[in-house]
Amino acid sequence: MEIFKRFTFDAAHQLACNVPAGHRYAGLHGHSFEVEVFVGGEPDPAKGWVVDFAALEAALKPLQETLDHGYLNEIPGLEVPTLEHIAIWIWDRLKPQFPGLARVVVKRGSFGEGCVYSGPRG
């Protein structure tokens, strides 16, 4: 069983270091992002939940505050702020608190694009 919590943020970034000159993502631009964080497990018999949504929300709040209306390239660990790196960045900050973390989904809904990260492979 999985539960999930969603949050959104708006941020600017550029990918000049990994795209050719003239690429549409080379210059400074912004997006509205949507993030879904899934935690799996069996409901606690006494409490009835997989994880306390209040605890998950409290863990997500500082991440959202760091990302929202920021310049992603300046956030340590997001120097190359692709959807993939944003998903990994969020995962790395949540996994210690939530061992049942199952996946992190980062979307640019208006573009119909997204990334699903389920942790390191191997």
C-alpha cells in the first residue's frame, strides 16, 4: 500500500552546461513544478496509517520553501537542475526520515513531462 502527498513550486533555472547553444532550455527560464511523494508500507495496527500525513507534510515544507520561487542552479545539489536531479535531491532528503519512501514524482504538467524516481538502482 502507498500513500502520497503532493506539493507545487515555481522556480527558475537554466541548463546551459548540458545543452547546445540555442537550445530552448539554455537560457534562464521558469516552470511550475508539481511533486508527489509516495511512502509505502502496511498500516500501523494501532494508528491505522502507513505514515502520519502531518509528519510527511512537516518534512516536505522546508523542501518546498527552499525550491519555491528560487533559482534552482544556486541550491547545493541542484547545480544541474533537471527533473531527474530534482527528484533525486528530494529523495535524498526524505529517505532518512521515511524508510518506506517508495517514489518521488516531479512533473512539469503544462509540458506533459515528468520523472519518476524510485531510489538508486543496484
